[in-house]
Amino acid sequence: DVVGLCDDGCRKVEGSRATAGLTAELLRSVISQSKVPATNQPAALIDAVRDVGEKLIAANPIELAAGNIVRRVLHIIREEDHSNARDAVEGFRLYVGGDNDYIVEQDHLNRSVAAQSSLCRPSLHALLERSPNSATTYFTATSEDDSEEKSKSLDPIARSLEFRRKVISAVNDLIEDINTCHLVIAELAVEHIHHNEVILTFGRSRTVKEFLCAAKEKNRSFGLFVAEGAPKYQGHLLAKELAARGLQTTVITDSAVFAMISRVNMVIVGVHAVMANGGVIGPVGLNMVALAARKHAVPFVVVTGTHKLCPLYPNNPEVSLNEMRSPSEVLLFEEFSDCMDYRIGTGAPQLHVVNPAFDYVPPELVSLFITDIGGYYPSYMYRLIADYYSSDDVVIQQKPAS
């Protein structure tokens, strides 16, 4: 169970990154081990990845990172397929004549496309009359190496293995990006955190922790407020970790955010997911912090890896904006027994507990995104998403039951 590998305490913060990495590793195994025909390998691999992706998303639709990685891998396969198609067209354009006859212009790499388009197959008269100093040189590729390379390029099995190798290499790069994104983001801290600033953070995010610690290591001196993040109190754990790294940290209650925000220069938070419209899904209570920041004109900055960029909008039916957690996180089970009404005989409780896990923060409340590829405004998120996802894979539909 990929979704359930992280403990419940870090699942929504560090767990999203762990889930993304595990999903990518699983799909890499699917690509390397799937037995698909060499004649139509890209389509077969897309079907295989989609089939696994549907199961992962159905297992836990709340964990959007799994679906993001499935779509990223599908995009990689499509891009490699398109790249091969472009190379084939380019090779066909330069290839002229019989099996071994080629025409190559000596300086074609430095000439314009218009100059290259003037290449044409020489006539017999031109071949007989050409001079050694002619601007265009014609030669015959008859060496064993060239013949062997050409035979490999025409071999469907060789092309299939090479295609799969390129896809796996790209997925390996994706896994490396996921595993190191928090370190890359931390390198940008010195550009955004300055001396004598006061920063507020909410929730427990490893990316935020490394971001703040990197600024401290660059000799930035700043104050730090950490909201405790009830009911799970992840802020207590984050404050302890930050204090152990030498940061002066002050823990405040969630209800004190509005009271303390006027002293703050910047809010820096991590999130669960970034939606296509630039809005974010984060730990419950985050929207309150964002509203307080806007009320006092305090920048609300989100640090996140690109694997959390989701091509879906909050109103898409595939998106579950929330889930209800166990009431035991708020009240002990022993306290429920005191609130049961046994007089009516049904044992229906008179006290109910609602414990949502997430908040949705609209894009107008977000000032800046700091990602592993740079800083961007919420209005630019759709451009990044277009670079990482194919429109054919935005909605991964489940196949009808047979």
C-alpha cells in the first residue's frame, strides 16, 4: 500500500513527498518489467501506467501526490514518443537516395533552416562534375559501424529497448528531483529571509524546516513564531526540531494568530497540494492564517516541490478537498461515554465531534510560491502545470468493468 507507508503524524506533510517518491519507483518497475509489444510500445506503456495509476488513486483519492506522479510519468512517455517521432522525421528529411546514399552539407549545423532546405539529390552530371572544393560534399556511408548502427535503428526490438531506457532514465531524474527538492528550495532561503525579520509558520513541513534552517546557516538572524496546529499539535514537534537547530522559536496557540500577525513580516508555510488555479490545500487552520496575513498586508509564502503541483481544479469531481479524521484526536473516547443519552434507549450521542484534516486557501490569499525551480506567482501556476502534464492525462478515468 503506497499511500499508507507514512505514519499518520507526517502523512500530510512529509508523507506527500514520500508517497510521490514511492509512486515513481513503483511506476518505474512497471515500465521496466511490463511485457508489451515492441511495435506499439508507447501506447502499451501508457495503458500499463494508467492501469496502476487508477488503482493508486482509488486507494486514497485524498493523497493527490500519487495522481500527480502518475500523470508526470505518462507525460514523460508521451514526450519521449514525440521526440522519437521528431527524430524520425528529421532523419527522413536528411536521408535521400538508396540504402547507403546520404547527402550531408559540411556546415549544415551552422546554416539556417532555409539553407538546409535547399539540399536535394544530385544529378548524375553533378556527381561527375563536382569539384573537391564544392560547398556540398556527398559521401557514401559504407563502413561497418555505420551499417551496424543503421541496422540497429531499423530493428524494432532495439528501438523498443532504447525507448524504454530513455523513459526509465527520465523517471530516475524525477525520483531524484522528488528526493532532493527540499534541499534545492532551501538554497533559495537567503534570497527571501533577511536580518531582524519575524516569520510565522503553521503546520509541520520538512521543506519549511530546511528552508528556515538554511537561512540560519547563512547567518540570517530572525525571529520565529510557530502555531501549535491543534488538534494534532504538529507545531510542537516542529518548534522542538527548530530549537534543536539553533533557531529562536516561540510557540503560539492557533487562536493567537490574529493577535500576533501584526508583529510578523512574513508567513512561510508548506502545503499538501497546489491546485491548477494557484489555490492550495493545507492543514486545517491554514485559511485562518492566510486571512490574517491579508488583513495585515503580510506576505503569505508557500514553499513546495513541483511534485505537489496538481493539474486539477478545486471544483473537479476527482478532488476531495477534505477528509474527516478520528474524533479521538479532539476528545478521548472516555469523554464520549459521559455524553451519551441512554434514556431514549438508542445510545445516540448528544455530543458530536467534527475533525477535518484540510483547509483550502484560494489563490488571491497566496503571495508567492517558492519551488525547486524558482519563485512564481499564483497566476503562473497554470504555465508550470502545462509543462509537466499532458492534457490527455488530466483526468485518469477508470475503465468500465467488463
